[in-house]
Amino acid sequence: MKDIPPSSDRYDTGMAVRRSVLGDSHVDRAQGNTTEFDRPFQQLITEAAWGTLWARPGWSKRERSIVTLALLAALGHDDELAMHVRATANTGASRDDICEAFLHVAIYAGVPAANRAIKIAKEVFAEMDRKADGHGR
């Protein structure tokens, strides 16, 4: 793999936003699992998704979170969907917001996509509730 350029302001901004949305433990785990093969990809998503898109003014993290959940559900990206449902603890998107987003998915992207997203969200909520109650996983 080619050498990665030194850290940029966009990368640093992206890492700060990524940590604020996904949490330090998730980002630390992702960084710890990075290899030379996927290092360019990690840099790309940190700079483009987090340092550019999520860092833009105009929409709150809550609003971006709701749109992201709807898109991931509509496209059937289950692992990313679960990760972003967990992230709502940091973005301010409520369970009611998520339900509304998935209702839109049902109409505009199909009932099966919404049904799958609801199933995933319910599993993630149960996991989050167990952790909040101190029962771990």
C-alpha cells in the first residue's frame, strides 16, 4: 500500500465528529482493527463522511442520524444500521424519530426493508436497555 499522507484538518475534524457520534470505544476498536490494506478506506470515510458530510453546518447530528438510518434501512445495510441505531444515544435521535424514519422507509423503499430495520432496531434497543440496567450483554 502506498504511504498515507499526514493527518489533515479534515481528517482531524472527521475523527472528532466520528468519536462524538459513534463513541470512543467503537472508533478505538475500528482503528485497532485497521490494517495496511484498509487504512486508505478508513482515511477516506473519516475525511469524507465524518470530516465533510457530518461536519457540515445546517443540519444537527439528530437530523443527520435520522436520514442516515432511513437510507441504511432502505438499502439493507444491516450492520451499519445497527451501528447507527446505537449512535442515536449520542446524536439525540429518539426512538420515536427512528420509528417515523422507518415508516417512511416502508412507504418509499418497501415494507420488507422497514420490517428488517425495525427488527434490527428492536434488537439494538434491547441490548442498549440491558446495558443501561447494568446487566451487560
